[in-house]
Amino acid sequence: MERRLWLDVLTCLYDPGLVAVALSAALGERFPKPARYTVLLTARRRARDIASHAERTGVNAVQVVNHIEPYEAARLAELLPPSVRYIQVVHVDGADALDRPRLYAPYVDAFLLDSGRPAAPTPELGGTGQTHDWSVSARIVEQATRPVFLAGGLRACNVAAAIRQVRPYALDVCTGVRTSDVLDPSKLNAFMREVHEMSSSA
């Protein structure tokens, strides 16, 4: 697959407790397809639960934000219809992260590298606004057999450096383009300018 840099608009439909299933489904139907992906972010760890939730919400991509057992990843790949993409998050919380992608590679469509700490006393599964060790991320990208998205503390002031070092397939940004938890157009525009400049010079 040709490697390229891009940033798209994704509708993130969160696990119950944040956004109810019925509302998630209604939101997903409002976005044109296939021009946009509707992505269910879920912390669930059992394949059957994840696949059932994806079916009820009508999304066309699932992002599993927890580290799940490889046998559950294999089962999830079987349960999801071919039209639904499976994105597995790998939290780069140390050198051990290098070994995780190979466990999931046979079953996923893409990886997303983030800065969570799933093993912390209070698990952090994304949205931390913190960067991680990009040298580890760069090695994962070099070794990966699937597209790799980069997330974790990206903002206008560091995204060019992140692209240069990691060379990801795609970028995922949230905290870095928000102010007081609300999307900030000026931050988003500054971020996009940096991304476009890097993309045009690549």
C-alpha cells in the first residue's frame, strides 16, 4: 500500500457511558459514506461485545483503545463484516510496545500509536495530550505490515517533527486542537498548515 500522510474528519462514536448506542447510530447515519469513516472507539475487550456494539451503531470502523488478547483480536476479525475496518490501538508506554503489533498484525486493518497507560492504577486509554517516545513509534512504523496512525500530544508546534521522525501513514489529533475541551479553529488551522507543508515537501 502506498504510504501517504493525511488527516481526515472522523466521527468518533464512544462506548456507552459517554455516548449512548442509539445516539451513536443516529450520528453515524448523518455522515456521508464512503467519503467519511464513522469510528466506534471502544474500551471493551471481548470480541463478541465489540462486534455487537459496532453492529448496533452502524459504524464502518472500530478502534479498540485497550490492549486485548490476540485470540480476541482474531475472533473480532472473524465477527466484523468485511466493510468494517478494525483499528487496534497500541499504547507506546515503553520498549515493550515494539512487540505488540506483531501479535495483532494478522487480524487488523491498521494500528494507532497513542500515549495511554492501560496498566496504570487508573487506566489511561487516550486523550492524555501527552507525547510518547517517537523513536519507538518510528521503529514500529518501519516494521509494520499494516498502516500506522500516530496520535498522542500532537499539536501545531510538534507535528512537523513527529512526521519527520515517525513517518506515519496518518495522524490522529484531538487535545492539540482544542481549548477548554472545545474544538479551536485557530489551532486546527495552524495544525493543518503544518501538515500540508510537510505533505507537500515529502
